[in-house]
Amino acid sequence: MEKKRSEKPYRSAPSNALWSFRGMLREAQQSFWLMAAGVPLSVFLAWAEIRLPALVVAEVTAGRAFAHAAAAVGVLLCLTFAAVAVRDLCKALLVSRLERFRFAQALALERKTMHCFYEQYEKTDVRDLLGRAEQTTWMQDGKVPLCEMPQQAMNVLQNVLCYLLFGTILSFVSPWLVVFLTVTPLLNWLCIRAYNRYEYRTRPQRTDIERKRSYVSERASDFSAAKDIRIYGMGQWLKAVYQELTDQAVAWKKRLSLRQFLTRLVDLLVILLRDGAAYAVLLSMALRGELSPERFVLYFAAISAFVTQIGNIITAWGQMQAASLKISDFRAFLDLPDSDGSGKARAEDFLDHAPEITFDHVSFRYEGAEKCTIDDLNLTLHAGERVALVGMNGAGKTTLVKLLCGLYQPTSGQIRIDGVPVSDFRRDDYYRLFSSVFQDVQTAFFSLAETVAGRLGSEVDRARAEDCIRRAGLSLDKLPHGIDTRLDKQVNKDGTELSGGEAQKLMMARALYKDAPILVLDEPT
């Protein structure tokens, strides 16, 4: 799946532009209209820029009175000033409105991340895809790819309108001049297109390096790993690994920079040949007396503006394509299919009793594995039974737990709850049947009570939370704020850092608080 994505973008640039505009109209409507307002204003300003010098020459060569010339030029200058003021105001207002769009999309990404089917989320290529999707919402070199897409799409529209305007003016000189000035930049466009494709094609390698470098950096700065790093002298080793990964990342940046430089070099050569030929045609016409001074100034400025707009179209399209490639990863992650049940069964029907659990010829094989971790398992756990599963490391105990909890789907066979297939439950509804404590403990910056309840503030049943914490064996006597003591000193100045055993007891308290009919303990001690 990842290989296919790396060869061809998930969605085209026009598709991503429409997707961006629909999102803006839904989440931050004002940003769309502010951008749209800037288009006609910019077109007018581009026209005024070439019209003003021609107007001055016309007034002077026609022998107009100073008052007449000043009035004609003054009106155009006032309109230009007003257009600049309104355009800049729109740009200033647009910044905060775009942040709303960015935040809404980042929130959608976080929501997808938290609800993505665990078996799929566990795959390396999916997490790499997530890493690239997250980068779409980050500011890089002063730009946010997610916001660049609609902005560059508007820039393309604006530059195309200016192209048509100046092309119409130059067609009075020679239609072939318009064709010549249009065709010559194609070489530059092809170079930009080739660079964008190379950058997109090589993104899996660069993402892999950045993911590993980020992982090493996080481990080196992880407070919980600080003791091991010092006792076992891991500092130099982590530094060496990080340096090696950094060297690889820098090497990739050099390759990309070299290709960008070559693309820019071609652009400069095209500009030299194109503009030189165009101005030569105009000068020859002026020397033959075929152009008035006013027309010469107008066409001379129009040539410069015309080729500038062509360059702007290519640049904007290139930046739009670059942003589109990143947004393709963003949309590909959001569109990942989620495995869910049919919804025929309801968790409410099973919450008031301990159900019977049946594994019927269940097998499970990890993607890419040569053989099944669990092969043709038949097992029945009767209602109310307490069962301990014993086996060597790697025997498949945790895999079995993940299958039972609905985090994995069997490769073959069926799991049933009181005779009802797991596939009949909606996934989030099925999770309500389980209170689980896993080997790896994850806590955040919430209070003990909020962590146990999985709720915030007034939603917490405080008496119940405290009772569950004490039943799990976690002492509250030395904590500064009792069950309201917050975790993680990095975020909370008066927070606490629990030991590994204390954190496991807190997770046990959380399982007790949920009070689901099935309690699953995956080697929590």
C-alpha cells in the first residue's frame, strides 16, 4: 500500500484544492472570502502598475494642461492606494482566520489518530503516514502546507487572470509574441515538476530517518529513562546514533537543495533568452516608427508584467503541487478504512453479568509473518471464571489479549461473547465490555482522580475514584493534594512522578472504576 502511495499521489492538486476550499467554507468561511477578495484587487493593481507610466507619457506628449494631467494621474493613484489598503487589510485579517482552518484540520487528524483501528495504527507504514500528515499542519519556513494549498490555488487564479489581461494587450503588438512568451517557460515548468516528483518519491526514506531521529531524541530526553542512561553509560551511544541519523538527514537536504538550485538555474537561462528576444522585437518596432511613445511604454511594461505573471503561475503551481503532495498524505491518513462491526449487538445487554467467551478455531498472523502467532485456537472461558494464561515470552499471550479486547481481528475463526460474534458489535461499543491493564503504562498530566475516571472535573465520581485508588493499594497520604494531585512535573509545577509500581496500581484503579464485566490483566505486575 505504501509503495503505491509513493509512486502516485493519493489525490490530484485540483482535488486537494477543492477539498481545502470546502474545508474552509465549513470551518473558517471568512478566510475563503478574504482570499477571494484579494484576487480582483491584485489584478487591478497589476494593471495600474503598467498603466500609470503610460498615462504619464500620454499626458506629457499630448501637451495637456498640468491640472488635467494631475487629475488623471491622481485619480489612478488614489484608486491604487485604496486597492493596496484593502488588499493588505484582507491579508492581515486572513492570518487569524487561516489559523482556525488549520486548527480544525489538526483536530480532525487527532480525532482520526485516537479512533484509528489499533491493528492498522500499529503498522510502521501507517505511523510513517501519520508523521507526514502531522507535518502538513506544522509551520515550515514560515508556511503551513495545509494553508498553502488554498492560498496558492488563489494565486494561480489571480495570475491566470493577469496573464489573460496582459496577453490581450500584447496581442495588439503580435499574437506570435504572446505564444512565444508563453511557450518558452515550459522548460522551467518541467524542471519544477520533476523536482516535486523526486521530492515526493523519496519521502518514505526521509520520513524513516526523521522518525528514527525523533525517537532517539525523545528517549534521550525522557525523564523516566534518565537513570538507565547514566548508570549504563548510554549517553555517548545515543549521541552517536543521533549524529549518524542527522548526517543522513543532512545528506538528503543537500540532494534536494542541489536539485532546487539546478531548477532555478534553468529558470534564469529561460528568462534571459525569453525577455531578450521580446524586448528586441519591441525596440525594432519603435525604431521603425510603428509605436507611439505611449504605446511603447505600455507594451514595454506589459511584456515585463506578462512574463512575470507566467513565472508567477509556474511558481504558484509548483508550490501548489508541493503542498498538494503533502495534503495527499494528510487525506490518505484521514481516509484510512476503519474496521467496525455490524452494530447488531449492544454492549448494554452484557454489562450486568460476566459473559462466556469462546475462541472458535481462531488464528492470527501478523502482516509479513511466515506463520501464525496463534494457530487454530479453541478455548472457552466460562462466566465468572478466573483464568491465568501462562507461557514463554513471545508465545502469543499479549496477542491473545488484543484479540479478545477487539484491538486485533482474527485472521480466521471467530470470537464470541455469550454466543454473539465480536463482529456484531460496533468497535467502540465492544470496548465497554473490558477493563484492561496492559504491560506498558501511559499516564498524562491529569489528576489521579481524572486519570482513574477517564473524565474531567465535575464529571468525576470522586468518592468512587478514591475508593478504587485505595483498593488498588496506592497510598494517597503523602500526595500534596490527595486524589487531585496532578501527574507529570514537566507540565504541573506541584505535580508528582509515580514509580513504575505506583503507576501500575493507578491503572488497576482505573480498571476497577470502569467496572466492566471482563477484567483483563496483561502481566501488569
